[in-house]
Amino acid sequence: MSGVNLQALVALVCFLLCLLIARAVMNIQRGQWPGGQMWVLYLRTLLGFLFAAAITLAFYAFAGIDLLHR
């Protein structure tokens, strides 16, 4: 598999993880899942980094630049 294709796949996985974490944050805030404000803060921080990684990897994959095998 090409490095750029692998990078695009990792970007998609990061984005799917972002969706799962966003759902977890909403369930914690609604009170459906146990957790407090510290968990929400931690998960939102993780969400921000994962979203930034997904955008960066996808942008470079679209441009054809391989970042994973440098």
C-alpha cells in the first residue's frame, strides 16, 4: 500500500475517533454516562488534537505528500 494511501486511511480513522469522542462527551454532559467536568475537559482536548491530526493528514494526503514515512 502506498504511503499516501495509508496516510489517508489514518486520517479517516482519526476522524472516526473524533466522532466517537464527541458522542462520549455529549453522553457525559447529558448524564447518561458517568463522568465529571474533568473527563469532559480531557476528552475535548483529545478531540481537538485528533481533529487537527485528521485535517493535517488528510490535507497532505490530498496533496500527495507522505508525512508518515519521512
